[in-house]
Amino acid sequence: MARLLSRRGFLVTGAALGGTALVAGIAGVGYLATVDVDGLDTFVDGDRAGLNAFVVVHDDGRVVVNVPRAEMGQGIHTGLAMLVAEELDIPFDDRISVVFPTEPLPAYSTWYNVLRVRPEEASGPVVWAGQRVLGLLGFIATGASSSTIALWHPMRVAGASARSMLIAAAAARLGVPVAELDTAGGFVRHAATGRSLSYGELAREAAVLPPPRDPVLKPEAEWRLIGRSQPRVDVPAKVRGAPVFGLDVVLPDMLHAAVRHAPVFGARVLRVDNGAAVRAEAGVVDVAIIDGRQVAVVAASWWRAEQAAARLEIAWTSTAADGADSDEMSARLQAALVSDAPYQNLDEGDVETLLGTGPAGVIEATYEVPFVTHACMEPMNATVIVRADGSAEAWVPSQGPIGVRTGVFRGCNWAGVEPTSVTSKITMNGGAFGRRSDLDVTAQAAFLASRHRGRPVKVIWSREEDIGRGLYRSHAAARMRAALGPTGLPVAYDARVAAQSVIESVAGRNLPFNPGPDGDALSVEGLDKPYYAIPSRRVRSQHVPGHMPIGLWRSNGFSFNTFFAESFIDECALAVEKDPLAYRRGLLQDRPRHLAVLDRVAAMAGWGTEMAPGRGRGIAIEECYLSVVAQVAEVTVAADGEITVDRVFCAIDAGTVVNPDAVVAQIEGGIAFGVTTTLMSAITIADGAVEQSNFHDFPMQRLANAPAVEVAIVESAFSPGGVGEPGVVPVAAAIANAIHSATGRRLRSLPLAVTETIGERRTRSVLPPRAA
Amino acid sequence: MTSFTVNGRPVEIEGQDDKPLLWILREDLGVLGPKYGCGIAECGACRVLVNGVSVPSCMTFASDVAGASVVTVEGLEAPDGTLSAVQQAWIDEQVPQCGFCQPGFMIAATALLAQVPRPTDAEIDGAISNICRCGTYPRIRRAIHRAAGALSAQG
Ligand code: FES
Ligand code: FES
């Protein structure tokens, strides 16, 4: 491949100039300045012309869009390719294909997730340096519902830049001014003479031209694709059953490995009593201890390896957590809610005083949720080869190459091998939900591949290892208090959460530094309710150390905190005999965006209309991932306590929407994920070990209990917000509120169950003496 | 030695009596459409048609399919590549998210429509117990109705 042109060096003269001047004193700025975060380098390679890091045009007019984000079912490959096609002015048809680029260019960096500044608004020295440092580190990952937010602008710039270069190439070829040319259907046209040239025949000439300094983006009125549903580019192959997943990777001479992890997290392998016997079984190639913590069986067939692994007799070291169980761990959560020294995340106004003097009384309630896990349909897997020359290549259904690369290095290092290079091939992810941001299985595959140099090794975790020995969202509890004012609305709001910090756990496993649990935003998100007009607010958090490995999990802290806070707001409303919708409207008077979403979902659900006995409706709202989302759940509670969620209505303001049908699908999926969690999911611990192992005891929603779902996208002038996680967020509170409406029972712990004791169990709600 | 056909192709399997059909398909025959999701007949990702009946291949053995016709998701389309009515409906309704569970759902839907040409929602919910963690259920119902309509229009 020949790189023809570099804009490196003068990229910094553009918008980043202010940044350059300010940080010029810092060592390394000169080097950083050469990092191309715009990705506008071009190349020509055979019949392909790369017009920038995102757009490759073939001689025959096919366009390949490099999308440096993992497709895990959210439709991101389609949405981001649409943005390129929009600006490139080409139809969205099968001449467009999408690949996950293997080269970790700085332009692909997921810096937004760290810096939290939209690219189109990025300025200043910190952002400038952050973009470049994260770009150099190859920080490329998919998560936090951020892909459209982060690439909405860069992908359009890439398309517009490529189009402008193609026009410039045509102008040179035809000897006419650029201003006389336009584009349509993959051609540059000269209307005056009727001549036209295809993008394919212009691409190589375009690639030697300088990218435009400031490509002009289409005005909204001219959009043909953005906002109009397009079929997903990955769907046809998936419908044909094509082998697109990591699980489907087949390579010549490949070995297969099954693993066993310690039942109690943190235990190490003491010895394998029958290692030699298992090693001698037909088809078994290796029995290996990985990092002192897991045991792998390597064989010619995964199924044989798994059978052999089941026969391993492994003695594990004892740990301090050997006696841990769910009741004791829950007691520690509850104790943490009254600890002396919580971390103070937020303190506005005078919460403490007002709680002592709430004119209409003080409401207090305690809530709790258990551990849960991801249970991605595609079991965890990774395939790695370490060649004789030290180069490594990995095929992983992963949320990003940064995890794959780090995992390969880690696993190779366990075997004493230093890879000379790592190539990451990101396959389709069969679900991810945060789970595949981790590098555990990749490191295992790399370790085993280092022991079997020159042969690819594919590690697959059985479903039992996935559910019982994997990663978890933390359990959590909250104590919520509010002082109600004369109108019945809260004048003070005090939220306190106890959980095992996800940041602390993830960093401890995977980062060279650990910011520690204090101020872990992912544990408190959803608790502060900044959009509600409550003059005094306090949020505190208490990290509860534990032996469970905590991982990122679809919507993280929102998944419990919004359940806590939006259940609690309902309790406040009902305590003063206000309608929960009207009460929320009262708190949102200055928030037109939130009101519009709330009113929309209420209208969809026919809020306020009569329901049959045993049925109820509940509402909840959240602002998250730069979107505002509200839901109404309709439930039926049978005489025996069985809960059925009949329908869920959802309205979302996700800003400008690129591919509406994909947004609807994400919300539908998020609701299913949320309903499953709310009604069915609990990981419990006995003798230090997870008690669940497969779908018979960690059940999932199926067709028979999938509610009807209606989604409305609220028209919005905002820039795009996230949609992968918001659908999950309000579900639990909406259902709990609906159950209260149906039965008068307030359920305060997940999974929700209407029994004699649950619901009353953790109730300390002190209803105020009714003000006249 | 056990003989059967996979997507019309004759195969013979020897000495794999204890190995589930799922892994024979995936590892020995290179047929990767059926997926491993649970291994205990709970999730349906591995479903295949055996003489037209949808079965979980993770709990099916070579001896169970002796002489039978096994059809996987790869065998749903016509030899010329034309998608089946179920597959086409899956595209038209944009059913798949991650797609990992969908081979099993399309197999289950194909078997259902062969038995019940115009199923109600309740019949769909009762007949198909597969798991989709991505939550594509509303679209699966719609796609089955669409496929049913297309099939009955074909007569
Ligand atoms: S893998 Fe066979 S039913 Fe799940
Ligand atoms: S589409 Fe992902 S599990 Fe069904």
C-alpha cells in the first residue's frame, strides 16, 4: 500500500491552533501535533483508493466505509455508513459495504468517551492533547451509547471531503471549474456539456489531491438519507446464516480450548489432580494452567475439550470470600447505607436542615437490586495465533481493538512471549452489553496460542462459565429521602447509594492505574435527577468492596439508580395523593425537552384512562447518554401474584436520528433487556460462588412473556444522543410503579415479585402526617 | 456408521456417538449456521429441522438422525440463492439485531408455519420457546405473520 500524501504537520493549523499555542510549553507537543486525528490521509492500493481513513472507493464504484466501531446488533455499521453516503451523495445500496478497519489509526479513537466533548464542539488544549494521546494509544472501543454521538460529525466530514476531492479530480480531467460540477448517483456531472464521470474512475486521481480544508456539509433540508430508515447492511448475511461471528472463525490447523475458572472469584489453582490423565485422553493436546487462576484443556475439537475439562479435578486455594453468601453481602450493602464517611458526589442547598423540617413531612425508602450478568447469546470466545516470528493475530467478537490488543499482550506475557505485532480482527459480536469490553478470554487464547506457536487457538467459554464465572453488574442499595414542601413537591432530595464500584473493578483488572471507587460516576449516574426542580439536593455513595468481578453492563448505574429514584419520586407523589404524571410535570416546568417526552409517552399510553382491577400503569423518565427517555408500563398482577407486563410504551428524544428504524429496534431491545432484569434476573452467591449456571436458573424473557412495545421518536433539534442503553433505563421503575398502581404494593427490590414479605421487607417509609 | 443428509448433501459419521449433532455440524461438517448458546436445550440457537421438525441439535445425537434429512439455516434458501419466505420476512421486518439467535428462530418459525399456516400471536408464543437476548420478539412475531401471508399467497 502506498501512502500518497500526508497532511500531518499542518493539521494543527486549523481549529486546534488555540490548543497548540496554549500547550506549546509541554514536552512532546511537537510530536503530538503530527498525530492525524482527522484521518484525512489518502492512499492508493491496487484498485482501491482511500480518500481518507473512512472512505475507500474501488475502480468499479463500490464504496467501502471503514467504521471503527463494533457491530453488536445496534446497527452502527449502517448508521455511520449512511452518514458517509449522505455526504458522498450516493444511494444507500449494495455497492456500499462496511468493514471494521484493522489499522488502529488515531482518527478512529474513541476519545469522546473520555473527554465527553462532541467533536463538532471540540476546542481547547485539554481536548486537543487528549484526542492525540488517546489516538496514539489506539483507544478504540464501542460503548456508552456513544458511537453516533462521537462519529456523527467526523463521518459526515469524511464523506463530504471525499466528494469534494472527487469533484476536484473531475474538474481537472474535464478542464472545467469546480463550480460547474455537481454529483448524483455516484457520478460527477457537468451539466453544461452533459458529461459525467463515475466515482470509480475518478477515485485514484482524487486520492492524490489535497483534502479540502473545510468541507461544507449538506444543510439539513437536503438530507436524503439521514432520518429515513435504511435496511441494515449486516442483516442479509445474518439471515442466510453466514459465519460472521467469532464463534464461527475457522482457520487451518486450529486448536480448540475449554476453560475452567475458580468457583470463588480470587481463588488460585492449587493443583490439578488428574492433569496427566486428562492430557492423555484421545484428542487432547494440552492441559494448561493460565496465570495460576484457570485451567484450560486444548483439543482438536471444542466439544471434546469441554468434555475433558468437565473431568478435571482441580483443587483451588481458599480465599477470604469462601463463606460469602447473598444475605451477608446484602447486609453489608445495607450497613454501608448508614456508614460514617460516604463519598459526597453532590451537595446543593441545605438538605440536612430541610430533612429535619419538611413542611409536608419527610419520605424515606430503601431499595435494593442483586447482581446480574450479561448472558450475551454468543458465548465468550477468542481466536489467536502467535506465529514463529512473534507476530500475533486475533479474531474476537470484541467491543474494540484496544481490549483485544491489550489482551493479546497480557496472555502472551503470561507465557513469556513478547509479540512483535498484534493485528486485531473484530468479528460481529453476538451481543455485547459491555461484557465484550473486557479482555479476559482474549488473554486466555493468547496464552494458549503462545504455547502452541504457529497454530490458531480458539477459546470458547461454555454457557456455565459465562453465567457462573464471568463478570457482573454490582448489587446495589439506596436510601432515598425527601422533604416535601407546601405544594407537595420535594424541597430537598437526599440520595445515597451503596454498590461495589465498577470503575474500581474494571481498572483493577485492566488498567495500569486505578482511580479508585470514590467519585465513580458509573455507580451514581441516574441518582442526581438534575432536571427536576428541587432546590436542595445531595447525592452520596459508598463503595462496598467485594470479591465479585464487576464489569460494564448495559446502562451501568442507571440500571439501578433510575429504578431507585423514579420509584421514589412515585412514592413522593402518592404520599401527597398526586398523580405521578402530574407530579413529574410539576418538577419539569422549566424543561420543555423532558416535558415533551413525558407528555408524548403519556398520550401514547392513554394515561389516566380507567384500567381493570388487577391492572396498573406506571411511568418513569430519565435523561441519559444525551437523550431523554420516558416509558409507561402496563401490568397485570394475578391473584396468585404472577406479574405480567402487557405493554411498554416509550418516547425518546435522541436528538437528530440517523436511522429511525434502528433506533426503534434498540429501544425495543433495551426494553426486553430491562423487563428481563426487572422480573427475572438475580445472580446469587452461596459459599462464595455464583449459584446460577445456565438459562434454566438464570432465565431470559421469551416470546411468551415479551410485552408488546410501542416506540415514538420525538422530533428534536438537538445533535444525536445515544440509544443503545436508554431503552433499558426507565423500565424497572415504570414496572414497579405500575405494580403499585395495580395492587397498592410498593416493591423496592429486584427482581420484582409480589409475595407476602417482599415489598414490605425493606420498607422504612414514614408517611408524613397528612397536611390539611 | 450413521448416514443422513444435511441440506440435501449425504453425510456419513463414524465414531461420534456421544457428540451432539450441533458439534458434528459445526466441527466435522463445517456447517456453522446452528449456534451454540446453552448446550442444554434451553435457548434454541442450535435448532435444526430433522425431517421437518425443529429440534435442538445440542441435545440430538447422530443416532437420532440416522437416515433423516437435516436442514440448517443454510438450507432454508433455494439452491439458486432465493431466500425462503421466512428469511425474506426476516429481512423485510429487519428482525436481527446481533443475529446470533436468529438461525434458531428462523428454523423454529419454518417448522411452525409448516404445521400452522396462519398462526395467531398466542400460537407463535406457545410454539417457539427460543431466547433472544437482544429482544427482537416484537419483530419476530411480525415477521412470522408476514411470512405466513406470503406463503399462503403462494398457495
Ligand atoms: S444450544 Fe441448543 S438449545 Fe441452546
Ligand atoms: S438478535 Fe441478538 S440474541 Fe437475538
